[in-house]
Amino acid sequence: MSWLTRYRLKLYMRNSIWIFPVLSIVLALIVVAVLNRIERAYGLKMEVSPETARTVIGMVAASMFTLVVIGSSAVLLAVQLSSAQLTPRIIVFIYRNRIRKFLLALFVFTFTFSVAVLVRIEGSVPLLTTYLAAYGFLLNLALFIYFCDAIGKTLRPGSALRSVALAAREVNRSVYPQR
């Protein structure tokens, strides 16, 4: 593999926002399967009717899907606003933000986890996975508020200018390493 191919691949990975959410889908399915085996081995069950658990976890899954859609829409809206009103150069900073990538992946993880738990509710309700899905939703709700705040701050002209200036300094340091 040539250096140019490696560089392009690295740049693609750095600028892509979809890679971590896709990996979080696989991770959520693995975590649910492992926790399901632990629950069956130790006989961990909730004293709640399966219908009630299906309703609650179904609501959690639907709410998480809504968070994923709204979060993705907010990112796309940020890209559109920043390119139209500020400069197209800051689009890359919206996609490169590690916190934004992590939060979107966490939202997708919790959605996938909740759906996988919902599928596994049969005659009894699993204890660990049900609690993790419910409390994971509450955590994601708090992080979603932070997510919206962070996107709003990214779109401020001062923040955009600062991001472009910091990137310009990095380029200058890489091209001219000595003062």
C-alpha cells in the first residue's frame, strides 16, 4: 500500500462520522448476547410482566431512534448552515469532532441495545439488560442536551474562526517546523 493510499484512508477515517456508529451496532449486539448468557446462567429475572417490559423497552428504543435521527439532522443542519453562512472550510471540523462522533455512536449503541433486549423478552424479563437499556436511555438523554449545546457553540462565528485558525497553525507547524 502506497503512502498516498494510506494517507487517503487515514483522512477518510478521520473525516467520516458513520464508522463509529456502525461499529457500535456490532458492539451492542455482542454485549446483549454476553449479558443474556450471564443472566441465563445465574437466573437473573425481573418480577415484571413481559408486556410491561416490552412496553417500556419499546418506548426506550423508539425514543433512542428519535435521538439518533435528531442528532443526525442537527449535524447535517450544522454542515448546511456553516457552509452557507460562514465558510465551507469548517465543514470538515464538524465531522472531525471526536465528541460528536462518540455521542452519535453512543446513541446508536443504546438504540441497538434496546432493540436487542426487546427481542429477547419472552416468558420472563431479563434483569441486567433491561436495567441497562432503561438507565442508558436516561444517560443518553442528558448527553443529548450536551450534544445540542456543543453543536450550537460550533456554529458561532468565533468558534468557527478559532477552529480554522488552529488548523492553519497546525499546517504552518508541519510545513515550517523551525521558527
